[in-house]
Amino acid sequence: MDKINILGIQVDVIDQPQLLAEIDRLAAAQRPALVNNVNVNACNIACDDPEFRKILNASEVVFCDGFGVKLGARLLGKTLGQRMTPPDWIDELFKLCIRRRYCLYFLGDTDAVMALFVRTVKEKYPALRVVGQHDGFFALGGDQDIRFTNEIQRLGADIILTGMGMPRQEKWAWQAKQRLGKGVVIATGALFRWHTGYELRAPRWMTQHGLEWLVRLILSPRKHFKRYVIGLPLFFFRILKQRFGKVRE
């Protein structure tokens, strides 16, 4: 796959069918692999966190999850693939898992959110093989982390969906990769909360026109002020610096 440098992050030029095919290929290989995504927030974090940037660039796949990143690429004179946020293609992934008999493990959020997520998913897809779940509140690298990571390995999960926020979910996956033995770890952000209705998502016409950030800001202004009101201008300022040669490719 072709890649585009966005603020030092190598982002794959990929569309949804290619992404699902790549996840299928990685899962079938029976080896650990990381599938991550980038939006404006991820790019800003990576600029300030070299470890996070290193993890993204060492991932098997990094796809675009944000219109801001697509616009940033355009300002650099480049074209990214399809913008793909996990809630928009998770049903297709579940159908793939049923066809291929892949086992899934879900990691992130509170016990209540995870229990509801598993229940709603199993109601919709009874044949889906869900081997386990765990909340996202634990110390990275601690005893609890090691115990349930070993449990994921014992259960034979082929695909692990994480929803613990950036960069925590990516850093967990990076540390756990060597212990898992196999399994594609896919960072899904707020998927569990959106899917269960714990957090409202923007209407589809807004998500399809790059306005999802505005709804999140309106609904939770204190939580998202730094991410959007400060983060969006900062991202495009950094893009312009890269465009005019102030950032090393």
C-alpha cells in the first residue's frame, strides 16, 4: 500500500474494502498485528509524544479516521484514501468474523458499557464468536494487565477491539503485542459508547460532511474544548509548516 507522510506519521492510502481485506489477511496469518487510525487529535498527540508516533509508524496498518486529516493531506498536495471511522464499518467486520469464524475480544470503557455492548452485538449477530471482554481501567504493564493479556492469549482471540482513548489504547497494544502470540488489535476509540448509546453520535449527514467534531464540541464543550478549539487550528498550522518545508518528511 502507498503511504503519505502527515506530520511524521506514515498513513496508508486505503479504502474500506482494502482495510477489511487487510484485517482478514493479518488475522489469518495468526500473528500479532496493530491496526490503528489517525485523526487530527492523533496527529497532534504524535507531534508531542515520540513514543506514540513510533507506535503508529510501526503498525501494520494506519488508516484515516477524520476529514481534517484528509484536508491536511490535500493541503500538502496529496490524496488520502477513504475516511473510515470504526462505527461506520464495524458491522462489515462482524460479518467477516462470522464468515471466517474469527474469535473476538473487546477491551475498554466501563463494565456496564462493555456488558451492554456485548449483549447488543450478540443479539444482532448470534453467530459471532465473542470470547471475552474487560474494562479499560487498569495500570498499563501492571499485574492485572498481564493477567488478562495472558487470558486473551489463552482464549485464542483473533481480533481484539480496544476503546480506551488515545494514546492509551495504542500504547497498551504495543506493550501487549509480544505477549499475545496472535491477534489483530484494532483501535476503535469511542465505538463502544456510540454503539450502546452511552454517548450520542452526530446524524449521518453531519458525519459524512466532516461536522462530527462540531456535535461533540456542542454536547461536551469542556471535554472537547482543547481537542477541537485549540487542536484544529494547531493541526493546520503544523500542516502549513510541513507544506513549506519546516517539518522534515
